Amino acid sequence: MTTMKAAQKRAQAKVEYNAFLAGCPSRQLLDRISDKWVVLILCALGGDNSAGQPGAAHADAPKAMRYSEISRLLIGVSQKMLTQTLRSLEHDGLLTRTVTPTVPVTVSYELTDLGLSLHHMTRGLRSWAQTHMAEVLANRENYDSRTS
Amino acid sequence: MTTMKAAQKRAQAKVEYNAFLAGCPSRQLLDRISDKWVVLILCALGGDNSAGQPGAAHADAPKAMRYSEISRLLIGVSQKMLTQTLRSLEHDGLLTRTVTPTVPVTVSYELTDLGLSLHHMTRGLRSWAQTHMAEVLANRENYDSRTS
DNA sequence: GAGAGAAACTTCCTATCGGGAAGTAGGCAC
DNA sequence: GTGCCTACTTCCCGATAGGAAGTTTCTCTC
């Protein structure tokens, strides 16, 4: 392991990990990142926290956010799932958790480089959902009228 | 709504779809596509069904697949979830379902253009999971040893 | 002509999971 | 001391995913 160059390791990884196989670690990883809260949290920390103009590819402004900020932005997330998801992301090295012993304790979360690389993917997902929303709604109506 | 001019509608649409809002349709859509089976099925139908050779960034070969083919490829999926997910994807217009009345009936599924556009995203997710697997595993070990 | 078998589901039961609400810790303000 | 603040943690329950067995329609075998 330690004798391999990074490039070699990466090359081998591609053959070894196949996300279609149930037992493969990469499958478990894919299962975990294919989660609505993971996607939303990464989008939030990645900086696309505005309403998000579809066309306007505003530059990433990955920023540190406090627990309560995230909870306020991701309307509908329960405290339990937020904490749980943040912990698992920290565990996987996608974000860092920093505790500042201020008056009431302050905890802030920030994407790591690894988390940022995944953010590029989740950002695409979110933007896809927003840009193709109308099309999907039309398809649903179409489908429902055909089958009725 | 119908009395609005196109420009006004467009202006409002920009604010209307925000995946961070719990009630927004795009949030529901994002929740649905941020699902492990959705991601895996799209990857399967999108054509990256091989283990993924290192150098060969093989071109997409989106192909029609039969129910049993998908079920065999996505090891671990239950028939119930496979059927359910395929139906919802068909409902949203991401794929087509074709029944051929052969000897034992043949049902084949194929991505639509819309599904194909989402496939670009899910493909990225899968490839991310496979390429960064080693890094994540290392982070986990690191984290566990720190906290123990 | 009575199974057996194959593809694509469908149904039922149970284990697991997510959401809601209430409880906790530790420090400060009143 | 009472209450409030943030960031959780715990408990309970309804929703959901998974496993396995049943269903349908045809054809092929014995």
C-alpha cells in the first residue's frame, strides 16, 4: 500500500470497486451518498444556499455553517437526522466539525476538499431537479391522463 | 397565474423552485432522485454496467434492458423495490417501459432523453464513489483511531 | 393431460428506519 | 434560583424497505 504511487492506487481502485456489487464497499458508499439529507447538506455547505437561479452558475462559495444555520436552511430536516448525517459525513472525512467554546457553545461545519469534490456532483443533482421540474410535472400529467 | 406575462412567470420561476424548501416540488423531486435504487438503475440503463476499466473511459452506450437483466446486475435489489422504482421513473418520464408479448412476456426498459440527462449526474456519483473509496476508508480509520 | 418451468410482477409479514417531541448539559443573565 | 441559549440525545410510533411466497399465462416435457 504505502509503496504504491497515488496514480497506481487510483488505477487499481477503479478495477477493484464495482458499485453494482452488493458487498462492495463502494456500493455502500454510493448508498450513503445517494441520500436526500446528504445531498442537501452538501449543497448547503457548498454555498448554493440561495434560491438558485438555474442559468446563473454563480461561483462556489463553500462556507462554514453552524448547526442552527443548516437546520434553518434545510427546512424539514429533523434534528436527529441532521446530527446523524453530519456525523457520518464527518466520519467519512467529507466535512470537519469545529467546536468553539463560546458563550453558548458554537459548532460549525465545513466541507473538506473531498467533500467539495462530491459537492460538484450533488450541486448538479440539485440544479437538475430545479431545471427539469416542469418537464417532470408535465410527464406525470401526461402519464396519468393516458392511464386513466 | 394565467394572467401573468411570460417575463413575470420566468422571474417568478426563478424564485419558485428552491430545493431547500420542504414544500417545493423540486425538493420532492430531489428527494426522489437522491435514492440509491434510482441512482443504480440509471447507471445500469445508462450503460456503465461493467466493472469499469481504468483507462477506458468507454462512451455511454445507453441500452434497453430487461427486468431480469437489471435485477441480475443490481445485486441486492428486491423485486418489490425494483418494480416500484422503475414505475416511478416511468411515471416521471425518465424511462420507457415496453412490453413485448413473446413466449414468456418480455418487458424492456430504456432511458428517455430526460433520463439520459440525469444519468450524467448519477454516473458522476457512482464514479466518485469508486474513485474516492480508498480515501474515505482511510478517513474512517483515522477518525476511529482518534476517538478511541 | 398433469405437472414443471420461466418472466415479471404482486402480496403479505416483519424488521428497520425516519420524524416529532420531549429531555439534557453547561454557562450566563436577571 | 429560574430561565434561556445552542447543540444535541433519547424515546416512541408510524412509515417504509426487504424477504419470501403466491400469481398469471403460456409452452414444453413426460
